[in-house]
Amino acid sequence: MKRTIVLILTLFALSVGGAFGQADVPTKEGPQMTFVGPMSHDFGEFRKGGESRSHTFEFVNDGTAPLVVVKASSSCRCISVKYPRRPVKSGEKGSVVITYDPKDEGVFNKGVHIQSNIAGGTLTLFVKGVVK
């Protein structure tokens, strides 16, 4: 008898949990910029005046509308940024490429602000390293 009650309760919990699980899935209205990996990168050590280094941050638009990157900016002239100039359709991937030019010695930790039509408008990617 005890087993039967446990079995019935377990089956009921699974069926109710499954029904609620479907309702709990969030819908991502509008454009969404979800990065595939970390939103920061450590370039490690550079030699002053040496070659620039680049890192590619990949993202996917997992929203319901096209994603438009309007602008990418940093407070440092040592950083250049490439980003999609055309809208990234729902379900498609895009990338932001950040290049650091080691002109000055020292430790750096810089943010690159990405402005787009996502909710909130701006997100920040970070790069760091040491120039010797």
C-alpha cells in the first residue's frame, strides 16, 4: 500500500512538474545578445612596441528581433573594435573583435562598451594584460 501511494505521488509530481516546466520557459522578446564564452579576456604579457593582439568575443542573438550594434567604444586609444555593421537576425551568431596595441608599459584592464538595441542598451566586455 505504501509503495502504491509513493508511486502515485511520484507520478503526480512528475506530471505537474512537467506542465509547470513548460510554462516557466522565458520568452526572450526583442533582440538578445548572449555571449558564447566569457565576457573578459586576459592577453597576458606584451612587449612594448610589439605586435598588437586580438581576441574575438562570439555572441548569438537568441531573441525574437534583429540585433543592431550601434557603437563600440573604449576610453583608451590603444584599443580598436570591430563589430557587425548589419543587423544580426534572430538565431544568428555575430562577433566583436577587440585589438590591443601595446604602446605604453604597465598593467591594463580596459572595458569596451557595446551599445545596441538590447534591453538596457549597453554591455561591457573587458580585456587585460601587462605591457613590459
